[in-house]
Amino acid sequence: MPVALQFQTYTVEEFLNLDLPEGQEYELIDGRISVMAEPSGEHENLRSELMVELRMESRRRQLGLLVHPKPVLQLGPKDTRKPDLIAIDRDAWNRQTQSEAVLKEPPSIVIEIVSTNWEEDYRNKPLWYAAFGVSELWIVDPLFTIDRYPNRKNPKIEQPAIAIGQLVTSRSILLEREYEFQSFTGKQRIESRFFPDLEITVEEIVGFGQGI
């Protein structure tokens, strides 16, 4: 029978073997099961088209990177995350996923598309992914939900933006690693260390959400 969501805590191994209710996606956060929010159609359009674009770029430039949607990242013994997209070296993916598609080592890039939970995307996820050792983090903020939820956005973001962070040694005594971000808007071409010749602007990426 499907397990009922409750306050019991689990290890990642236990979590991955649970018979959870269908029709939802889940993460394990500090040992507790968390139901992931359902994305909008615009969100899914953007993710799908960006995935295609990056896969084509990897093949065109022979970068050896695979691009996958919502893989399971095992951040610790009681933590998993399912980012919108990752880019990972082909050999690293094949080596880690022979028995199950769970990554215990960091991919090269994690891409998160902001919806209404902007605090988690801007505050928590950079901490999680930096601790895990992800080299590059993209935070894609298309402001798709601003008309319906005007108060559920980062107050510092006034127009659709993409922030790309590079993992560096932290100057803080509280953290080992953190991201240094560069922000792009409008017709600016984004800059990625792993896709150095990628010719695409923020405007074009946000347009993916509308099917443009």
C-alpha cells in the first residue's frame, strides 16, 4: 500500500524504496518527505525548450555533457533534491547511474526555474548546491507568476533575469563554499563556463515559456 505522508523521518535509501502516492513528485529534506509544487505550463515549456537547446549545443560543440530533467541528487544521508535541469559529464552520469538514476556526486550545472517559492530558490538552494559541490548554478527567474501572485517574487528582481553563479571558496567562517553570481537580463547573452559558445539571450530563454 502507498505510504502515508507523516512526520516520520527516513534515510535516502528508505525514501527511495517507499511506495508513495502517485501523481506527485517528492524530495527528502532533513529526513522528512516534502511534496513538490506542481509547475505551471509556462514553467514546463521553458524547461523543455531549454533542455533541447542545451542538448543541441553539447552535441554541436562536442562538449560531452548530458542534460537531464529532474534527476535525484543525494545531497546527504537524509536529503535529496530534484532540480529542474542538470548538465553533467557523460562519463560521470554513466558511472553513477548503472544501478539507479541517483547522483551522489555533483553535476557540472544545476538549473532552477523560479516560481512562487522564490525564497527557496534564491536563499536555500545556493547553500545546498554549494555544499554539494555543484560548480555552476543557474537561477532562471522569468516572472511568469507575477500577475497572479505579485507579492511572491524577489523584490530585487524588476524584470526577467538569469543569475549564473560560479562556485568559489567562501570568505565566511560559516561556509566552505558559495557562489559568485553574475546577472543577465533582456537581450544580454548569458555566459556559462561549461557552454562557452552558447549564443542565447535572457529574452529568448524567457520566450520559451510562451512557446516562442
